[in-house]
Amino acid sequence: MSRPVVEQRRLHYRGRQFHFVSYDGLPANPKRAQPATVPAWWLMGAGTRWEVMPFHPGQDEAELHRAFTAWLDAHAFPSVDESGG
């Protein structure tokens, strides 16, 4: 069985560059009490990675862009009160 190709996307958003990478899921490892994981998109940065959302091969680019920016707004940028207060 062939191994899926790792996908990468770079996104320029709010004046910053973000790098997203897809990773395969992993089977459960009962010896280490680790549950199985699903394939997912991860945000890479400063030697760390953060799980963003499930990975679906062939997902539409515009849909990915919307999902990545929504995740960044919710997790990477602090809430800003639009009224200035």
C-alpha cells in the first residue's frame, strides 16, 4: 500500500506567514496508552506544531483557506473588541 503524500500550505494572513502541514493518522498503541489519531492538518512554528483540523485529501483550496483563517482567528490572535473598548 502506498503512503499518502504530505500536503503543505503557506498562508499570508494579518501580516504574518503561516505554514500548515498534513500528517497521517496513527494507530492506537495500547502499550503506551495512546489512542489512535486521524489524519490532520497541523500549524508549524518555532519547533512546535498545533493540531488544526482533520485532513481530507482533495479538499477545495478556498475551503481550506476559510478554515485556516477561522482557526487562526480563534486560536492565534487575541480577541479584539471592534468598538475599541
